[in-house]
Amino acid sequence: MAVDSLNIGAMPEQLEGTIESILFFNPENGYTIFKFSQEGAPAQTVIGNFPPLSPGERLRITGQWEVNPKFGRQFKAESFVPVLPSGAKGIEKFLSCGLIKGIGPVLAKRIVQTFGERTLEVLSGDADKMKGVEGVGAVKLREIKKSWAAHQDIRDLIIFLQDHDVSTSLATKIYRQYGSKSYHVLKTNPYQLCLDIWGIGFKTADQIALKLGMDPASIERVKAFLLYLLEKDNEQGHVFSYESELAERCRQEIGVDDEKIERALADLKARKLAVAEKLPADTAVYRPYYYAAQEEVVRGIHALTRAEFARPPFDVDQVIGEAEKDMGLRFSETQRRAVRESFQKKILVITGGPGTGKTTIIKAVVAVFDKWGRKVLLAAPTGRAAKRLTETTGREAKTIHRTLEFLPKLGTFRRNERHPLAGDAIIIDEFSMVDLALMHSLLKAIPASMRLIIVGDKDQLPALGPGTLLRDLIESGQVSVVRLDEIFRQERDSLIVANAHRINQGEKIVYPQRGDTESDFYFVHQEDEQKAFKTILDLCSVSIPRKLGVPALSTQIQVISPMYKGLVGVERLNAELQQRLNGREEGLKIGTREIRLHDKVMQIRNNYEKDVYNGDIGSVVHIDRPRYRVIVHYDGRPVVYEKDDLDDITLAYAVSVHKAQGSEYQAVVMPLMTQHFIMLQRNLFYTALTRAKKLSIVVGSYKALYIAIKNDKPLKRNSLIREKLLAAGEAAAP
């Protein structure tokens, strides 16, 4: 068993001194390494979790000495207290470090020359006296006073929270959010933290609250837990939660009685933090936005199904025939009907699996609109899907967010009911990825004169966000639907396409003939997880790059795993593939992670200012260690990540199926083991398989393959859009 470090002092020790230099700082968790000097002693290395520090700061640190086999003797901090320096020389060095905004080395020298050892006393109690120092005017004085007050506040807050075993990294986050009001929030309702601060959930806020003496049965705790459960259910794709399930989880997980739960729910409803809707057998509980969004989406769709619309003044079938000639194709009758109905319906859904010609239909619809002289917009949920739509149609396609002109600073869309989209039709591709919130914003921006044409594969995974919009629209029976079920001639020889359709029917997959080196699909049988792991590494580093003639670090080779944990899960595969494919580069350490030059990385949150989105994959092209900065190329476009942005990217040698949705890669490798039992679902397997354009390789056991194909019961999402659309249609029927 490897030993990472050896403690050489059982009892905690205390050091007091000055920070000489910061060697490493992780903004994610505050993990810091710095050189620390005590009077009359050589500088030592200190490690631990701290708020942002600056050279020149003076600290009293409690911890233990340890010997790290790689880095040698270092002091591991357990807690610390900021200490104000004494003596003119120490004060001048402290003020020169840049911690107090407005004071640099030159001004620090002048201030200390004026006030000597009383300098910090003057800053704390009578800062206006600074006006007598050359270079300190009214504006400069305000800046110094504000910065000094903030330094004192966070210093006091850290000491207060450390007394209650709260980490300094959390203390820093809390201070950034509330400033001087931090004490009031912590003492009155610590659960406010999980509502206001990204990265602090109920569990963290609860830990702080209980350490600060909050009653475990307090009504504030129950309310915070209920809001936490509602948020977690939204993250799982549910539009609402069932009240009976919320109550049961409260009883089981925080041990409160029904009376407290009822009071907490009633208070959340009264304060409009939750909305309840009575159902025949239970009550649906929503976060307010999702209740309103569901109601408005149903109203918007229902209105579109009944709205008037213009029809082309020419024979649409004749123009479809002209489009066939131009494209060198012959449409099936179903494909012709899909194009025709795009001009006979106000809202239309076109759905089909791979190889059924969805993109071809979009091109034909655009051609007919061109003949008519009408404007059509093309959009998709992700940048990757929009780019692919542009490439296949030769027409500009944008993300839905760009189409609606998202305003990042305001968090809203410029296009809405007051400023709708301009055009005669909008075609949305990859619609299975559209969640309730995005549909809500889209419908608000569609004017009465515009057609809505929805294209997607209903058998793919649903969107990451709440809702199952595509399925709900189809199953409601209130929207016209064209189902494409015939595979195009040029796709019939593809085992990827053939097997995708067989999986959807719950049928056995077709294997390539023995010795076939030209197939686009292979199943590599491995019952042993360790052997499957090694096979995946070999495929990605040697076999596939050689077969496709691309570098092993190419973003066109992608491992897609059903799980994050385990030997063939996303996390372990990322670590091993990075080491195998990019192990010689020294990178930038971010806590336990390391980002290296040439790494494949993925953006994991939408960032509208940078125009990069959840699931976008790029390559690291530059690392600036001193400035803690990384530059990533996405399709050749550089995006700069500063220190505070680095939480937004993660290694992408392996990704989850959900993260891969909407993307296409030249080659996909997918582990499929019985250890993944909980995630062995038909739509998940189908989605991963269809991400591959040229080559798909499944590595795993026959039993796992059988389970994945036969399990056609994906986790149900709580949504009432289908039922409400049906009710609206019945109510409007003559």
C-alpha cells in the first residue's frame, strides 16, 4: 500500500510569520501551497485550504509537519488566523503586498513614514488622517477605506467560521455574496446560503447551520430541505415533485414529523416559493418558474395548432419534384408528405431515427420556402448541432439561444412576445434536447405569422433539463406528426444504422462477418472489467487512430460511458487516457485535477458570454501557469479561461451519454458491462451508438448488451404537458 505522506509530529504546532510567495492556488476549494517565513528561520512550505492570499500577509497557522515522499518536509495547515504585523518594517511590507487596493510599495512607504507603528491603528480608527500623505486624494482614500474594511470583515468572518469548523474557502464564498451582512445571514438563517450561492447546496448549508446551533427540527431547515428536493428533482428532469414523495423523504432523511412538513410546505406556498396542483391521487409541487413555464407552453402550443396561416400560391408537389432533381434524390412518399405538411400545418413534428432522411427533408423544406420567397430560420439546441445543420444544408443555422439573442448580463432573451422573431418559419433540429425552459422562451418569441417545424428523434435520451417535450407533443395527439421509418438507400449497408433501428425494436443486433475489416460497427466481447478497460485504452491509443488515419488526441475519437464511477466509468477512463495519450506534458493543477497542453476538454456549463455550451469539446492550445490561464480551441475558435473559469472545463477523453447527446464523432467506443446495470437502458444505448459517423465499437458482455436492448423503460419524468395539451384540445373541440 502506497503512503502519500508521513506525519512526523503527533501534536498540533503553531507557526507565525509572513507569506513570501504563493506557489499554487486552486479557486475551486482554496487549496494553497505557499512559502512562509518566520523571523530568523529559513522559509518553509505550507499547504492547506485558504481564501485568496497575497505575499506579505502575516498569519498564525495551526497544523502539523509532514514529509511528502515527492515534495519533502512541509507544514499541513488545519486552521489559521490572520495577524496584523507589528513594527514599521513589517507594516510597510504588509501594505506593499497589494492586498489593500490603492496602496502600492511607494505609497506604503510614505504612509509608514508618516504614521510609523500607529499605521494600522490609523487605518482602522481614523483613516481620514491619510489625506495628509502625498498621493492620497479623496478618491484614493475612499478606495483604501473600502478595501481595508473588507479585509477586516473577511478576517473576522474567517475566525468566526473556523471556530465553528467551517472551511476558509466557504467563508470566502459567503463573504463575496453578503459582505458585511454575512454575520446576520449566518445567525438568522444559514439555509439562505443554498439559495444564493452557487456551489453551496443544502448539505453544506445544513452542516454550517447545525454547527452554528440551529435546531435540527426547525421549520427553516425543513423548508430548505424541501426546496433542495425540488431542485434535485428538476436536475433529474422532473417538472414537478409528488407531495407524498417529498414528505416521505423528509421523514426518512431529516427525521421530522408530518406536522412540520405540512407547515413548511404551507409556508413555501404562501411565500410563493412553491406551487401546488391537486392531482387525482396526489399533489404536484413545483418550483414557481416551472409551473408557469408548463402552463404557458401548453397555451402556446395549443394556440399554434389553431392559428391561421398562409399557403404557397403554387403546387407544392411540383416544387418538391424540382427539389428532388436538384438534390439528385428520390423521396419516399413519407418524406414527400413531411415536406408537404410543412406547408399545410402551422406546427409540425417530423421524427425518425438515423438514416431516415431528416436532414434531407429540412433541405427540401428550405428549397420550397425559397421558391415562395419566404424567410425560414434554422436553429438547434447546441452549437455542435447548429454547426452540423449548417454544414448539411448549406444555410446558416444558429443555436436557439443565439436565435433568441440571449443577453448574458441580464440572463434573458432579447427576442420575446414584445420583440418577436422575424421570419415566416422556424425549423428546430435535434428537438429531443429541448427542455421546458428553452421551449418556454422559444414560444414567447414566435409571432402569430410564423410556422414552427420540429425535427428530432423521439427515441434518443430526453433533454438534460426538465421535461420530455418531443415525446409529450407526439403522444398528446394534438400536434401533426410525420414518422419517418424507411432507411435511405445509402445508409442501408451501415451496421450502425441497422443496429440502431434493431435496438429500438428490442431485437438482437447484427454483427459484422468474421474478418470484415470494413464494417462501421464491432462488438468486442469482454466479460472481465479489467480486460475491457485495457481494450478501450488500446483501441483509443492505437487501433482506431491507425484505422481512421487521425491522431490519437483527435476530438473525433470519443469514449462514451454509461457511468461516471467504476473502472470503465468516465472519471477513471479520463485519468488513464490522459496519461496514456498525453502523459508527458506538465500541466496546470486544479486541486486533484490536472489540465495539460493538448488535452481534450469539455465545457460543462452554458457560458453565453464566451459562446461555449454544455457538452462542447475542444483542445487545450495554451497554458499560462503564472497567470493561471488556459486557452481552449473549439473548432479552431480560441476561448480564454481565467482562474475563476477553470471549474467550467473537465477532461473529455471519456464523456457520459448525456454529455455526448447532440454531438457526432468519427469514432465512438462504448463500454457496456453488467456493473452499469442501473444505466443499461435502450434509449441510452441507442443514443450512444448513433453518435458515431464512421465507426462504433462496443466493448462489454453479452449479458449487459441483452439487458440494454430489452430494457425499454427509461426513468419516467414527472410532467403534465401531454395531459394538459390533451385536455386543452378536448375543451376546444366542437
